[in-house]
Amino acid sequence: MPKNHHVCHNIAIFRGHLGHISCKLARPSRGWLVPKFRRAALARLFWVSALSLVSFSLASVSLARLSFADSLVPLARADFPTAPKEQILLGRDLFFDPLLSGNRNIACATCHHGALGSADAVALSVGEGGMGLGKNRRGTETAPAHQHVPRNAPALYNLGADQITVLFHDGRVARDGSAPFGVRMPEGNALERPAVNLLAAQALLPLLSPEEMAGSPGENPIADAVAAQEIRGPSGAWAQLAARVEAVPAYRARFTALNGSTAPLHISDIGNAIGVFLAEEFRAINSPFDAYLRGDTEALSKAQTRGKTLFYGKALCSSCHAGALQTDNSFHAIGIPQIGPGKGHGATGADHGRAAITGDINDRYRFRTPSLRNVALTAPYGHSGAYDSLKEVVRHHLAPRESLMRFDPARVALPALNGPGQTAPQTPPAAERARIAAAITLQIPPLTDAELRDIVSFLHALTDPSSIGGKLGAPARVPSGLPVDSLLD
């Protein structure tokens, strides 16, 4: 029986009482008219009963959510895959090595750095063609970046957990028993061999993105293969990247020792090493909230305790941000303002989100519910990175349509594409903004400023101090000999 069955039962009783009282008010008794005083008494009975039962039902909802919060099973090491240390360290080097990019000038870690909350601290990244890290990253005058990456670089904390079933803002990578090796990938990019976890599969896709890592046609053979839609097979982009890695003696020797085989490297070998590194590096299971779930009643401050009560009660946050990881692995339209180049979906600058994967127009503007673990470290927020503080994005949830319509894109400064400095983001036309607003399904009860502050305080209780910066951090050098990005650049 559902955990909230008693809530539904109470609401049913409430409706029954209302119906019974309404009949008494409306129906004459034994053929004579109800005296005026009796009508008044019954009216008072009606409203007292109604208000009492509404309060009781709301209290039941709150209790149901609170009891659910308190019964959550805390995250544990067993929720994450294990792997040999040698494979984890190999994955770290590959993650920080620009060798995996078409032009050998950007690494996976450039947009997902431990020192930057497992992302890059900007709304929309400068990917291929840029230099530097985080807010210091920019395009260059001699080889300017073509465009910003269309979506905010998602945080990677706890995405290696067994409970995570879908990745990317639009869910293009997901567990699916009917897909090759149990992982659904975009059309034309199906896995050729098994992936040890979803992160291992996910890691293969940015390598193919022109604005992220592949580069543009004519710049390198990887980009040419991607443009020709030659991804899989012995001459595809993935095979070419695997051959690059194999050509580095240190990588070849480490893979031979790990696999016990001199068989040619496959892109899945690379993805699997990166996947186990990410699961280890960004595991975050020792926050104050975890301590609370393990029985430490003093782990949360008074404000955080109030925020927890709101999160799992009145504010309805846990309706989507469910479970110990605060995600339902699903998709919702909450009206985050669209900025940047978009994904080429219809109107200029548009991004239809989940609908581009499913083909269902009802999925337009729906995006994946992110886990909230370490969320205080991962600004900016939203699929477009439109909000740069927790307070702002939480306030957006309270009145999403109004927030969307009054959003000023000038408040978001993106890194310049052609040198130092910043630039204002592109925005879609007003008609597209109206369509985003019409698709919103989010409805949150009104909250006071004090309640909002308490929720933000609780979100800070989801930070695991031991995971800040990552567990291993960046290597001083990588086997290819290419330069490793530095925050000092």
C-alpha cells in the first residue's frame, strides 16, 4: 500500500463528511422547512468540520512526508561500484588528458573539474577552441570558439550511484534492458561493448560534440568522422580515438597490465576507466544530512532542520527531488529561462529538452531532475545556467512563470568567444518564452522569505566536505605529454 494511503483515506473521509453535511443543509426534514436557527447551526457545523478536516488532512500529508524523510536509507559505499585502483588512476589521467579531443586542446575535466564543483562555474561553457578554466576560460583571438556549449555543464556528484538511471539534461543516456548492453544511447551511438556504469557510457558522447571536444569538420579527422556520422565501427570516430590512446606507450602498458591482454584498445576500455574514476572521485556520502540519516540528531542546525521539514513537507520539494539522492530520475518543465545558442529545436535559440529524445511534444521544455547532493558547490543552476545562486533558483520554483517573464538575460555574463572578457547571452524570441511558460507544470505553495532561507540552509546540509575538490584531484601531468589545464591559466 502507498506510503500516503492514510492521507488519501483522510481526504475521502473529508469529502464524505462534506457531502453528508451538505445534504442536511439542503434537504428539508420530514416535510417541514428547517428553522432558521437550525440552518445557522448546521452551517456552523459545516464550516467547522470542513476546516478541521482540511487541517487534519494537511497535517497528515506533512507527517507522511516527514516520516518518509526520516525513513530514508543513508547513502553508503555499497551504493557505488568498486574498481581496481589502477583502473581509477588510469581513468583520472584520461579524464584530464586533452588527447581525447579532436584538436588535442580540451579535456573532459575542462568542463568538469573537481575544484569547480565537478563542473566549470559558468552558465554556458566555452568548449572546443577555448583556453583556461572556469570563469577564466575564454576563446582566443587567433582561433575563436564557434559558439558556447548550448547547456550548462551538469555536476557529476554521486552520478555513479546505483540509484541513478538516467544522465544528461535530456536523458539521452539511460538504463534500458532492451537496449544494447542495457544502456540506451542516442541513435547511431549505441554501445559496441558493455559499460561498467552509466558514467562510462555517458563519457563517450562529449567526445563527439563539435562545440565540446570534437571540433569542426576540416580541423581534424575525428571531427570529419563525426560530421559524416561515422561513429561506430573500425574506422569511426571512437576507433580513431582509441587508436590515439593506444599509440601512447604509457597508456598501452597500463591497459595491458589492467586487462591482462595486448588486444587492441577499444573505446569502451577508455569509457570504463573514466566511468570508474568519476564514480570514485565525485562520490559524496558524508554530508550533515547523511549523518542525520545515520542517527546523529545534532547533525543539522535549527534552520536546516526547519528546511528539511519544509523540503519534505509543505514546500513539496521531494515530489521531484526524491530519495536519498534528491532526484526522481525523471523530467519536468519548470520554466528555467532559456539562454545561449539553443539546440536548434525550432525557433532561434530554442531547446525542447526531453522532447528532442522522445519525439513527444508533451515532453517539450522538460529537463532531468538533478540530484541535489553538493548543490551548494555547483552554481550556476538550471539546464541553461540562468541562475547563479541557490536563493535565486529556489525563488524561481515558487513562481516560475513570473520569474521566467521578468528574467533579465543581461544579468548573465558568458565568457567571450574571441578573447578575454565577457559577453551577453543570446535569447530566444518572445513567442518562444511564452511557449516555455505555457509548458510549466510546477506548482509550489507560497513560502515566506524566512521559509525560503531555511530551505537554502537545508540544501547546504547536503554538502559533503570530504568531496570538495574531488578525492584524487588533477594529475600533475598526463601520459600524452599534453598540457593539463590549470586554474592559474
